[in-house]
Amino acid sequence: AQKITQTQPGMFVQEKEAVTLDCTYDTSDPSYGLFWYKQPSSGEMIFLIYQGSYDQQNATEGRYSLNFQKARKSANLVISASQLGDSAMYFCAMENAGNMLTFGGGTRLMVKP
Amino acid sequence: DTGVSQDPRHKITKRGQNVTFRCDPISEHNRLYWYRQTLGQGPEFLTYFQNEAQLEKSRLLSDRFSAERPKGSFSTLEIQRTEQGDSAMYLCASSFDERTPGEARKTQYFGPGTRLLVL
């Protein structure tokens, strides 16, 4: 069975600083994908970044980067230069060959001006 | 290109009534997924379709839940005899089955969700 753990229920970060959101996962599948989604108060899940289990390099998308440590089964999201609009819930998720996404419990990020 | 759309955005119903939600995926996407999200939790997978075929439905919460995608385009999720515990956000997502060498990548793009409140 797949499991995603996000140990930080809430995080504060000062505007313009970087923040790391933690995610650890557990799976026995050799092939899987890891995703991060942002969910503002409006409710829509917004795709941010993807990391494949066979990817050699850490994924980056603009201000988002994924610190993928396969041996430790962690896939932390790093947001650089935080903006007020980054305040939201952030979910880590994993997809395996079964095609369903398994989500963690989320981290609420609050950016302080 | 329009994203995934869901209708209605909000639904209030009385216990025991049936409700139906609609999802229109991104037009070229062949896969469609339904999730449920309760307050303070991450989304929970319910079922998914590839074209019109429902490939996984064992995660539907009870036999009161059913989903269809009759022509491989839009999908409906029906809950019969609603209960207060069905109150949640129902999310739809779609993806295109894009194969890359060595690993499949199928990013799921979500709609805005339907918030259901059962009184």
C-alpha cells in the first residue's frame, strides 16, 4: 500500500524568503511519480511540479523545486522567494502503476508580509 | 484551452435525496478521475475511467455511489440516499496517458470541485 506523510500541519514564512515543505512516502513499486499540488481557499487543486522515480535530476518549475532523495523516500518542495499569493494548502501526492493519486494530509503555508 | 469544469459548484440537499454531479474534462484527455475531500484532509481516490471504460471502482465508498462516462467525454457521479457523512468536496481530474521512455507520466489536472452539504 502507498502512503504519503506530511509532518508539518502549518508553516509560516516571511515574504521573499525560501521555505521547504516536507514529504515522505512509502511504496513497494519500483516505478512511481511524485506530485505537489497547491490548494488555495477557493478549493481548486493546482498542479505545481512532478518528479518521476527514475528521474536523475531534481525537478524544477520556476520558483518551485523538488528535493528528491530516493534512498530516504523523501520529496520535499522548496519554494523560493515566497509571495503573499503562495499562502495556501500544499499537498504531496504519489501515483503508481494503479494510476490513482495517494495524497498526504497537507501543509498549510502562511506567508507573512 | 479550458480546464476541467464541474457543475454544480455547490449543492445543499436533505438527507435521503439523490444528487448527481457533472465533470467535463480537458478535451483531449482520455482519463477522468473522481476524488472526495473531507475537511482538513487530502483528497481520497474514488474511481477512474479511461475513455468510457471504468477501470477502477473498488474504492467507491459504498454501493450508493456510482459513476458513468457514457461517451468517453463528460462524467457524472451520483450519490443515492445521501447521508450527512457524504458532506465533502468532490473533485474531478483528467489526464492524458502520455508515455515517456522508462516511465509513464500522467499529470492529473483538477477541476474546481463540487461542495456537497447534506442536512
